[in-house]
Amino acid sequence: SGPVEVLYWGSFSAELGEAEQEIITRFNESQDEVVVEYQFQGSYEETGQKLTAALAARQAPDVALLSDVWWFKFYLAN
């Protein structure tokens, strides 16, 4: 009942952040089965730290954009 909701944490700012938000807006407007909620979390470092805390609290987003350094840390930690 209703669209699938996806929470996405992003890390891009300035022009890249604006472009990312535009892509998400276009995606959401293009169909009605999935809705992406975009939340800017700050730099890669800030996003990685917030994701670590969110995982510990079992309140992580569905998708998070991380740098290669951060995703590799999560990969090594399973």
C-alpha cells in the first residue's frame, strides 16, 4: 500500500549536491512506486561517523554515500 520509501544519506555539497538533489527530484517525479528521501549529512567524514552511530542505534538509512575510505572500513568490519 503506497510507494516504497528509501532514505538516502548523501555527502555531496555545492554544485554536486544540487545536481544530486535534482536527479532525486526527477526520479521521484518520474514514477510513483519508489520515493527517495534525500538527507544531506555533511562531509564524507561526518556521514561515516553518523552512519556508525545510526548502525549502533539500529536506525540506519537504506542507502548512504561514503568515500572509499569509509565504505572499506565498514566492509572490513562486516
